[in-house]
Amino acid sequence: MPDKRPPKLPTVERLTKAALHYLERYSSSEENLRKVLERRVLKACRVHERDPQDFAEHIQAVIEKCLSAGLVNDRIYAETKTASLRRRGGSRRKIEAQLSAKGVNRATIEAVLNGDQHSDAEAARVYARRRRLGPFRNSADRTDRRDKDLAAMCRAGFSYKISKAIVDGTAEDDGTS
């Protein structure tokens, strides 16, 4: 296996190319893109024995370019991530945690979640169906696995009340009992 070439010292142009390449593949928040670029700079600085702080202005310039071009928008990122997680059965708590981990600020998260049309009860049903919990489980296993199903729902961020309603309900219930 051939040796990998050492990374080149970052310039605004190289960091811009790296950012564009990343944004072609993934949607990102401003802070997440900053972390991606900082990791790239750190890797190059280790090899060339330079201080990563020397390149902070380059990173900021690239972030500002991406923001002004509309390639990075935390509000749109939060909305699309929320919709995606809701389709997969994500709870409000899980969505908050994932958006916070990606660097979206609290005000944006609250605004997006307050405008979300889906309830946690709907998301819990989707989650239970996808994971085959409660009423979506084999009827023979259902009573034996009730506590484990409740625990799985609660770990996914759903309240005990919603989890209990889903796990103890039927596949036809709407989960709001």
C-alpha cells in the first residue's frame, strides 16, 4: 500500500474546496462546518508543526462565504433534520439533542420544534412500528417483553405516558389514550 501524501497547509482556497466538497455530500450547520474545517486544519498543522490558531481567520472567511452564498443555513438545516427524524420516529428530546450536538443554537431549535406539526405520540407510533415494539410485536412475546419495550421507548426520548399508551395499545390505536 503506498504511503499517503502529507496534508498541505490550509489556504482559503483549499479550505473553500474542502467545504464545498463536504457540503455537496452533507447538509450542515454553521458550527458543524466549522468543526469539519478545524479538524482538517488540525491534521495539517500536526504534520507541519504549526499552530492551528494561525488559520482561524481562513476558516472564518470560508464560513462567511458559505453563509453569504446560502450554502449553510442553520434554520433550514434544523427544519430538514427535524422532518427526517420525525419520519423515522424521533422524539422531541432526541431531535433537540442531535441539533444541539451539531451546533444549532437553542433559539433556532425551539422555533423549529414549536413550528413542527407532528406530535411525540405520532413519532412514538412510528418508532414502535419500526422497532416492532408493543402492539407491533409478535403476540406471543408481547407480555413478556412489555417492560423492555417501555424502556426502549423511554430511552428513545418519549415520556412514560406516551410510551405506556403505545406499548399497551393496539396497532390500530392512535396512541393518545
